[in-house]
Amino acid sequence: MDLLGTASLLMTVTALFAYINYRFIRLPTTIGIMLISLVFSLLMVLLSKAGVSFGVEYTEKLLSGVDFDATLMEGMLSFLLFAGALHINLNELKDKAWVVGILASVGVITSTFIVGFASYFLLGVFGLDMPFIYCLLFGSLIAPTDPVAVLAILKTANASKSLETKIAGESLFNDGIAVVVFLIVLGIAVGDGHAATPLGAAKLFVQETIGGGIFGFLIGWFVYKLVESIDNYHVEVLLTLALVMGGYAAARALHISGPIAIVVAGLLIGNQGRSFAMTDQTRENLDTFWELIDEILNAVLFMLIGLEVIVLGVNGDYVLAGIVMFFVVLAARFIAVGIPVSLLKLRQTFHPHVISILTWGGIRGGISVALALSLPQGQERDIIVAITYVIVIMSVTMQGLTIKSLVQYAANKYPTFPEKQGTDSTLT
């Protein structure tokens, strides 16, 4: 099947699953679609094992032709990041710059090493021995909280604007940091001499992160000036579309972080552009366009996450190891969040439940899956991909379905916390 046929079929299936969820199940759209596609996948696997091949081989062939890594990292991600950054208040983000910056950098690195060391010892218990460098590689790809999953679920959690800014801001930036860490560790694993040296790793980190941020500001400012000079929402929306697609492609060609570039550009357009360069009509149409893009791509992405189980197959040892590692990843997130927030509490006031909310709100999603699928073929890749899938599915369902209750519980328990304790709170 050609690209158009594949895309058409995937979109049709996504729409059907979305209808079933809305009509009968009533879960948040992304979670509902993923669970329906997951049940469908497991049913297909069971039919295949029972000797019923009708439709199974065709579905496997279709999904095998979908490059999940390229589809997300080179296709969907730039649109999803821009749509998320477009609605982040830059003034609120500036007030929380230290929290977001530390969690997106130190938090990712800390989590990478904790999960890396823990998996090196725990996977051996299940007879899944892996070299330490691949355990560290697993730690790096599972460390980021996926903005695609987080932003989609926060919309249903009724979180305060301040809390949403912290979680979403961290998620939008930490995936870029995590990808850089992943590339450095991957370079060491495959014997890349440049990434294997401390100087080479530091150079790559600075080039990707700082370079991506500067490039994102430049292209965002350029498009902002173009938008400022005209008053035609059709053209202005088209300019933002060109910014996302052209900017991401250019960043990749320049070997700098595309995700960070798009986030920075989105923040600039969403704040400076919306305030000073757009009419009310343009803002309304821009928001409608990007919200629709966000909803459609999120739905397709989570549908793919569920269906990919058909291609992966089911291995009992891998599933059991994935369940155990899910709790290890949660513990690593708790430590990576708890230490910096505890230190920052010496100078700022935080809600008493901030660490538990940030820990439970650290949902893993498509980016971890895409990074796992980008690994070189081999036994280590098979183990990492399977465990990553189990963690992502558990994270999206368990954390995604309960984060709203946790936020509401914290807000109800301390309803007057900001007035009593100060103004710098995650729930104000």
C-alpha cells in the first residue's frame, strides 16, 4: 500500500476508535483510543496464536510499513510541540524558569543514571542480561516526560494554570534534553569516537541545546515580523505552518535540536506574536487551526502506540520485567523531582503535594517508544522496545486516568494555600 493509502486507513481507524470511545466508553480521547487499539491488538495476537490468520497478516504488514520513529520524530513531533508551546504563558514560564530548567536538565540526567543502574541489576533477575551502556541507553530514552501525552491529559485534569505551566514547560523542554543525552549514550554504545569523549559529548550537548534555542528564537522572530506586517489570517496561519515544517527540517540539517527550536519559536509566536502582531480574528483562527492539528495527531499517535503491539508480539518475561521497571522509573522520577524541588524550597514556596503531583504527572509516551525503535537491530533493542512499550502503556493509563483526581485532592485539601503560605505555589 502506498503512503496515501496507509495514511487514509490509519486515519479511518483512528476516527472509528474515537467514535467508539466517545459514544460508549467516555475516557479522555487519547487514552480511550490507545486502550481500544491495544485491546484490538491483543485480540489479533490471540487469533493469530489460535491459527486464525484472517486479517492478522494484513494488519502486521500494514504496521510494519509504518516507521514509528520517523513518523513521530520527523513528522508529528514538530506540530505537537508547536501546538503545545503556543498556549504557554511566557511570563508565567519566566517566573518558574529555575524549576523548569532544573527539572528539564538535572532531572533528566539524574533519572537516566538511576534507571540505568537499577535496570542493570534488575533485568538480570529475569534472565535479560544487557551491557551496562545499553541499560544507560534505556534510562535516557525513558527519562523524558512526553509533552504529547502530558499536554493531552492535562487538558482533562482541570489543573491550575501555574501547575500546568510547570509540568508542560518541563515536558516541552526535557524531551529535547533527553534526545541529546540519548544521542550521546548511543554514540558511546555503537563506538562513535566523537560522542564517546567527554569533550565531544559536551560539544554535542551545547550544539544541540543552545544552538536549537538560538535558532528557534531567530526563526520565530523572523516569522513574527512577517505576521506583524500583514493582516490576513489565511497567510498568517500558513506562515506558522511553514515555521514548524521548515524550521524543524532546517534544524535537523544544521545538527541542532529541532524540538527545542520549535518550542522556543512556538513560545515567541504564542506570546509576542499573539499580543502584538495579530488581530482577534487571526488569534481565533490560529488557535482553532492548531488545536485541530493537535487533536488529530494526538489521536493518530496513541492509536499507533496501541496497534504496534501486533508487530512486537507478546513475551511473558519482557512484560513482567516492564511492569517492575515501571515502578523503578516512577521511583527515579520521584528522586529526580524531589531533590531539586526540596533544595528550591529553601528560597521558594511550593504546595505540600508538589513533588507527588510532578512525579505522577511525569507521563511517558510516544517519544520514548520512538527512541527505542530507533536503536540498532539486536537482542538489546528487542528487550528495550518491549519494556518501553509496557511502561508507556501503564504510564498513560494508570497515571493519565488518575492525575486529575490527585490534582483535585491536593487543591481541596489546601484550598487557601496560596493566600496563607505565599504566592509562589504550583497550585496557584
